[in-house]
Amino acid sequence: MGYDGSNFFYGINFTMSKIKKIEIHFLEYPFPKKLNYKYSAGLVENMIVPVVKLIDSNNEYGLGEITHGQFTYEPIIGLVKHFSDLLKGTETENINQAWEKMYGSSVFWNREGIGIGVMGGINIAMYDLLGKRMKMPVYKLLGGVQKNKIRIYASNGLFDNSKQLLADAKKAYSLGFRVYKMRVIDPNKTVSLVKAFNRKFKNKMQLIVDAVQGSAANPWATKVSINLAKKLELEEIVFLEEPFRVENLKGYKDIKTTTSLNIAGAESIPTARAFKKYLEEDVFDILQFDIATSGFTEGRRISDLAYIHNKPVAIHSWGSAISIMAGIHFGLTVPNIAFTEYCFMDHPINIDLFENKKINITNGYTSKPKCFGLGVKFKDILSKKFPYNEKINTMIATNDHEIKLI
């Protein structure tokens, strides 16, 4: 039984609904000082989760997440209200219409950047709501699976010493991960950490190295990344991520001609149009976009563009259970997606967001979720359990310091 034009769809009594309002809830968990999470461009002192809650005329809800909300607060509040007012009364199943309405009405000021990120969070929430209402997992709404399981890697490595790095990677391995991502803190110390990792996990777990220069306020000179890549060629890594700011297109061209490493980027590029020149210039071996910025609608356009250029995609998902599940559902449906990401920082928020407390990972893969929607939940009491304190976020350091030249 299919759709017959009535309120019945595949045997489900499907009552049409409209967007009533869109809320944003900021959750925060301050990391214990002993963790001392850091990377080449700053500190990570708090887990900040900006949760989009889209409520329909039947008082049902869907959840999304906005990665940009980890870095700023008031602009997110204003943009969510703006798009909530714009979409009020829109039928909740008309997701493509909602995307084009948001983009078309804001095209003068929102071709890239934070506005797209808010749209992406709303887009994810609309799919989650529709899945819950239709009693289907989101991957079915995205066209069904292309594969029955997706590779997923543990993403942390915010340590300047091998003891903490190896302990965290060991924990990831015990939970089923077979790929781990570390962040660069000091390029002159990175190779020794990579060597320590590969000695410990040889033939057990692979390593990704993230230079994190894409979001550095004061990035290294181009030669620093090129020299680091040359040294890392002697080690075994899956790819080197974001060795430059996205504006440094020539740096990406230069490193591609001087290294045999896979070069990956760039999570801060939000749209297919913005990715177009990077693909035409062939500067990425592996393309990354952020699922909680581009959402499903623009994420599919980006992935298809990468497919045309014969490029694999590694989904960026540096957030909570919401963006993790979004990456899993999306990754299952697209042929050229090689990985999705699991933010492996140590915090308790995910327990309250995962519908089933956690996801199961076996030998580096996670299978099709058994859920309606994304497989996430939200209770308003979480805003009291994990209260957000507005502040200047230290994640991207802007302190005066000399540019690293060697």
C-alpha cells in the first residue's frame, strides 16, 4: 500500500502538520582541567551543544544541531528566530521547499557562513520529525541505504603527550573503533606522537592526523605544513586534514605536488557552490563537509559533486549524538562516503540525547540504526542539567603570537 492522496501512507495514519516554532537550546559541559584538551589553534574547555528543536502543529518535535553554535551564541539565537518566523506555517514534510525558502530569502547575505549552518540544523530537525511521524529511520527518507554499514572513526587526540593519546585511543579500540583521529598541537612534536601510536596499534587501528589549520586564527606558514607532510609520509596515516586555511588555495595546490599523503578538507566550506573551485583545482584527495552545517539537502549536493569528480567523502561531525546520528544515516545512503566521524571527547551529554544511550560499533563499522527519525531525544530539563553560560569561547585562540615559520 503506497500513498493514495489521503492521510494514509504505507498503512500509517499520517496527519499533515505545519511548523509551529523552532527553538534553540544551548547545552554545556565544562571539561575537567585534568583532560587539558588542546590543539594547534586553541583550547577545548567545554562541550557546547546547540540543539535545534522544531515543533509542529501537533506538538511533535524533531532535533537538529548547529556546529557554528559551538563558537558563537547571540547570532545563532537571532538567526533561529529569523528562520522560525519565516517558516512558520510551512508543511513539515516539504523539506526541500523549506530549504529553498530559507536560502532564497537570505541569498543577499547568506551565500556561505553561519546562516547556512543554521539552515543545516533546521534541515536535520525536519528530517528527524518526518521520520518520527512516519515511523521510519531517516536513511529511508534519504532514499534508502546504499550500504548496510558505515565506517566510523573516533575523533579526539587533543593531547600533547603520548600517555594520554594512547590511553584515549585504547579506550576507542575497546569500543570497536578501528580508526582514530588526533589533532596537531605542535608540528615539531607530531611525528613522535604518530610513531608512538603506530607502534602501539600496528595492524589494529589506523590514524588520521588533523592539522586544524582550517580554523586557526593565525595559521602556520605554508612551508610548515608542507614539511610536516613530508615527515608524515614515512609513517602510516589515512589522511592529513586541513593543513591550511581554506583561503590558501595555492597552499593546497603546492602540498598536493610535494606529498604522497591523502590531503583532506574542508569542513568550514558549507555549500556545493563553495566547494566547486576546490574540486576543479583538484586540491583535495578526500572531501569533508560538516553535516551539522550543510544538513542533508546541501550535503547531498556536495557529495554528488564530489562523486562526479571521483572523490571520496569523509563526513565531519564534531558535535553531539545528534550530529553523530545524522552522519550515520546520511553516510549509509551515499556511495562515495568513506567515513563518518564520532566526536570522542569525554562528556555525559550524549547519554541523554541518544535514544538507546549509545550506538554499537563492531570492527570499525556501525550498522543501520533501528529507530524512527534519527534515533535521538530531548527533554527540556537538559537545559538545567547542562546549563549554558554565555562567554567568549576559547576554542579558537586569538592571542598575539608569532607566525610559525619552521
